[in-house]
Amino acid sequence: MPDQRLRVAFVVASLDIGGSEQQMLSLAEMLPRDRFAVEFILLSRRGRLAERAERAGARIHVLSFSRSTIRSQLEFWRFVRLMRRGRYDIVDAWLFHGYALTSLTRLVSRIPILIAGRRSLSNHKYRFGRVERLLDRMARRSVDAIVANSEAVRTEVAVYEGIDPGQIRVIHNGVEVATPLAPATRAALRASWSVGPDSVLVGCIANYKLGKGLHTLVRSLARALPTNPGLRLILVGEGPRRAELQRLIDELGLHDVVRLHGAEPDARDIIGAFDIAAQASVSEGLPNAVLEAAAAGLPIIATDAGGTAEVLDGGRVGILVPIDDEAAMAEAIGRLAADPELRRRLGRSARTFVESAFGVERFVAETAALYEELAASKGIRR
């Protein structure tokens, strides 16, 4: 009997650790297997999360696009062959390089349905050159649907790129409510970071790269420290600005206060050891780290960047501060550090809100419904 499932290919650079990649993995793991067959086409490398995708039953194809013109030409045609052999019904390409390449090759690849996943604001496109702007325009005309992960992304895409907001579908990221860490596990984690039981631990999950505001967060903590000497900060992530961050920590004399933890395959395993979650980003689509902190019942301080306010219900279940405002961030850290009851109240409110508005089952169900709606519109019957 022929396979009656819709064949879906996710196209993304890699399955390295990141918010978009975590959301794709949720789809691979939770889309009903009797209705969908999922594969990944990775444009540069496997990444640390690839094994998890394979355990979910997804087949993975890895290409090696690079700065070499010859190598990229070879990979371009290999990508086309993969698409044609895969006989995919739907290609869901996330982020610019994924949807630009897929739209460019759509005719020769014979892709029936193409979705562009928009997971960030449009400000990175201000740096595009002529070729990238051309590819971006072609992609917008080629796709069957644009999916934004927040209302903020939909609004900016509509304004910046001149697209009717009604043509952009919003499907918010999904998150599972976390099981609290066992007290012994929590204490052991904090001890491994040299954080005592009476310290107030601020945690931030963000890769060490431009746009995440980590320098601002470190300086803000330094401002709050004199009146809150028990404060500690742990930065969970990895990236090109690690050395710069370490120099700043040393310059401010914070080597016993701030720790660069490095990357975690799944930060949900450690987030319950924090007392406060902080995010200082300059730009966000819909930050997974803030969602996961809320799902863990943590009080949250975050910059009002992109869709962050949507996760914090406009500031009703967390503290929103202006972008790049060290004084406001320091004041919020100090206020929460000094008030355990406020921390508990905000944590409970955040958890309740995201459980009702950002559940992972809702995210998967809305995505599955979109796939089947588009398939039906193209006469694809399974």
C-alpha cells in the first residue's frame, strides 16, 4: 500500500542549538506520524541536535554550502537532486538562506508547496547587498505562505517588505511546561557554579553573539551588585563574543560573580536552578529562552524586543525594560533580588500564561492544519 502521508522537508542551515532549531525538532517529534513524514535538509552541517531529530524518525540530508563558488555550485545542484528525489509535498524553509535557496530552485526542483518561516525581525536585512535583496524579493513572490512566529514579526515584515499582513500567518512558538527540578538536583547544579543557597542567581540563555545584549546585562548586574551583594549571573550559550565577554567580566572585577557556562544541548535541564531569568536582546522574533523560563515558573526580566512582550502578556507576567537601558535593567534585577514574594508571584503568573497561550500541542496542531490546508488548496490528496 503506498504511503499516504504528506511528505514534509524542513530546510535550515543546521541543527545547532538555537530557538528555531528547537521548534523544528518539536514538529519532527510531535507531528502525527500517520499523517506526516518529516525529513531535514541541512545546508551547512549536522549540528548538535541532529541525533535527536533522527531519534524522532526524521531522515537527515547534509549539504556543505561554503564561500567557495565552485563548491557552492556543486551543492546547489545536489540540493536540486535531493528535492526532486524526495518528492516532497511541502517544503518548510526557515530563515533567509533556507527560503531564498528553495524559492530560487523551486521550478527545477518541482516543489508543490513552499512555506517561508520568518523567525526574526527584518533589521538584519538592512545590511543586504544587491544580490541578497533580489533573492529576497524573488522569494517573497514565490512562496505559498509566510509564517511568522509573533505578531511583532508579522507587523515588521508587512511594513518593511510591503506584504499584506493578511497574507502572513502567525503561529506562535510552542513550549512544554517544565517539571520542577528535584531539590537535590537544583542544589547540586548551583554548587557546581559556586552559587550558595542564599545567593540570588540570575540566568540568561543566549548565544554569545551580537544582538543578544549580553554586555549590557553584565554591566547592569554590576550596577545592581553593591546593594545586592548576593547576586550571581550565569550566561548559558556559546559564540564569537565569548572572549569579549570574559574581558568585560575581568575588567569589572566580576570573575567570582559572573560565569560563562557554555552551551547546553537542552537548557531546560538547568533552567530550574535559576532564581531569575533575564534577557537583554536588541532584536527578537519570539524568544524561546523567555518562553522556557516562563514555562519553568521563573520571574523574568527582558528587553521589550520584538515578540518578547507577547510572551510576557504586555508586561503583566514579567518585567519589560527598554532595549540597551542598563539603569532600567539594573533596577529590575535589584527589585526582584530584594523581593522573594514578587519573584514567586511573577513566576506563577508567567507559567500560567504561557501554558494557556503557548502550549506546544497548539503549535504543532496549528502547523499541521496549515500544511493540510495548503495541500488541499493544491489538490494534493493523501
